[in-house]
Amino acid sequence: MTTTILVVDDEPDFEALILQRFRRSVRDETFAFLFARDGVEALEVLAANPHVDLVLSDINMPRMDGLTLLERLAALDQRVFTVIVSAYGDMANIRTAMNRGAFDFLTKPLDFSDLERTIEKTMRHTRLFREAEERQRSAEQASAALSRYFSPNIAERLAAAADTLDAGERREITAVFTDITGFTPLVEVVEPAVLAQLLNAYVSGMTACVFDHQGTVAKIVGDALHILFGAPADQGDHAARAIACARDLDTLAQEFCTVWQERGVALGPTRIGVHSGPALVGSFGGGRFFDYTAYGETINIAARLEAANKAFGTRVLVTAATASAAPDFHGRPVGDLQLRGCRGPMRVFELSSRDDGDDYRAAFDRLERGDPDAVAAFAVVFGSHPDDPLASFHLKRLLNGGGGTTIVVG
């Protein structure tokens, strides 16, 4: 690698002297020299050559002297190390130069062996400084990238070792999927400026809620969020965190929906699916595309579950795998769902705070036992709560000849 040195000196023979002394280093491209007659010209050369590694400058020069040049160099964005050359015994100017940021100094008449040693020492320091700068820049870039996905404290923890995210690993997680009902048709009728305001506010509020629960936003696709708990950092209570987060996301989305409906925008409710299990998590996609995400049936189930809300009229569905891992879980059984593309039926619950839970559970118990009185029991629940879509679903299903708790969801 070639070291580029800018020599600033008004002596007419100094340029030829430097080139003669370092001719071998110039020939083998160890050093490359640029020259300026004073500080004004030096700044012009630096502006045209931002790759300069070192400035070797005299103090006494016309138009702009070396001390003024040091002041101007300190104001530049580019950091250039400077070695000052001064007359022997001119300690006052040398002290001023060092106070203004000079890295080292040499005295005239110039000892070229001393100059070579000083250049080597300065360049070692320059390399160390630039390596430290690069590490800092990489950490800042990693932190910025990670902050897209992780809560701030997790992002800070991982930024110093972001390369550990590159390798995929299998781990137990809880996946959460969210999606606004009927958002795509809304895009076609709402003014772009209004839609941008709505979407920005929605995503900002939802991601902030996820971060409050120490979750990881793996993807944002339009209005849809893919959220992980238990990755990349270990969270022994990832299921409980996910359920608490889903509850708060539901509350936030409902409030958001009400506000925008009052403004004349027919925003639909947000549907949420939650499931726990093993998944392959890590950064995928190659060096130029940072995509921290998760793969596996656990992810597919959570996504299918989010969509399954449409069939039941519910907003938040949670599998038994998650519910059983979360202490004090409160929800109503929906049934044993056979989701498209997933192995076998699985017990699923609606995350609900309805006060009719006991009547509903009694009706569901009859359904599970194959009791013919299940129809009457669900009719009672629906009669008391005609706004309960889940009770309505089961009642219609039973009246149409259905039975049992296994439900195929396309």
C-alpha cells in the first residue's frame, strides 16, 4: 500500500531533494509525494487528494504559514497527521505547533534518516488510528442496522459482535405475526399522503410496543410485522413475553383503528398469530443484504394462525404450545386446528378478556365431549353476547351438522 505524503515548503530545491532521497521508495510505490509552496496551495492539494496520509510542513512560508495551516487542517473533516519542520532552536513555534495538533516535529537542517524514522512512526500511528476509526464506524453501522430489528438495549449489546449473527442456529422461540385486515384494498382508495401518515404512525407504534417487551422485529412488509421472542438473545420467558406483547399490540391496534375510523378511514382490525417452537434463526442473504430472520414450521404456524383469525372473527390466536409455557395464561379454546401446510391438528386459544369465559368454556366442554346439548349451550352464549364471533362460529357450525373440536382451516 502506498503512503501519500504532502510536502509543504517554499524552498525551490526542496522538492528535488525529497524526490532524489526517496527515489527507490517512489519507484517501488512505497511512497508517493505531492508538493505545495505554502498553506493556501496545500489546502487546494488536500481538497483534490483526500487520500493524503501525512503532511510534512515548514512553518515560515508566504501567504499562509505552517501554524495557520495547522489550524485550518484541524477544521477539516479528513484527519491528516502533520509533522512540522522548523529551524533548530525555534522552540516557541514548535510548542505552538504541537498545541495546534502537530503529531511530531523535525528541525533544520533536515536529517533525512531522522525524517524516514519519523515518517515510519507517524504512519504506524496513522494506521492504528484508522483501524480504531474503522472499528468505531463498523460498530455504529452495526448498531444502526440492528436497531431496525432489536430493542435498543439488545442492539447495543450485539453491535460490538454483529458477526455472531451471521451463523444460523436452531433455538426455541416464539413467533408473532400481525396484519391489518383489508389493508390492501385501502391502499387503492386512500390518498398517498394520508396513507403514508397512517402507516408510519402504525408501524412506529407497533414496533415501539415490541421493543418495550424486548422483542425482535424480524420483518416489516407493508403493514405486516414478523416478530420474534427468544432470538437473538436468550429469553427463558419468551412465550410469556410474546403473549403480553400480543395483548398490548391488540389494544394499541384497536385504539389506532378507532382514531382513524373517526377520521373517515375504514381501517380494519389487526389480526395476530402466536406460536412457540424450534426454528432456524440467523442472518441470511449474503454479505450485502442483512436479513435477520427465522425459518421452520414454527414460523409457518404463526403466520397461518394470523390468517386463521379471519375464519373465526377473532383478533389474536395463540397455540397451546405458547399458552402452556406462559404462567397465568387467559384465553378461550377455539378448537384443534388443522392449518394448511402444517402437520396435524393443534389446540388453539383466543387471547380474550371477555367476561363470558365460563359460559363459553362450558359450551366448549360439551362440544369436546360430543354432547348434543352443545348446540343449546352455544345458543345461550350467543344470545347473551351476539357480538361474540367465536360463539357464533361454533353455533353455525353445529347447526350445519358439524361437530367435534377438529377444524380444518384453509
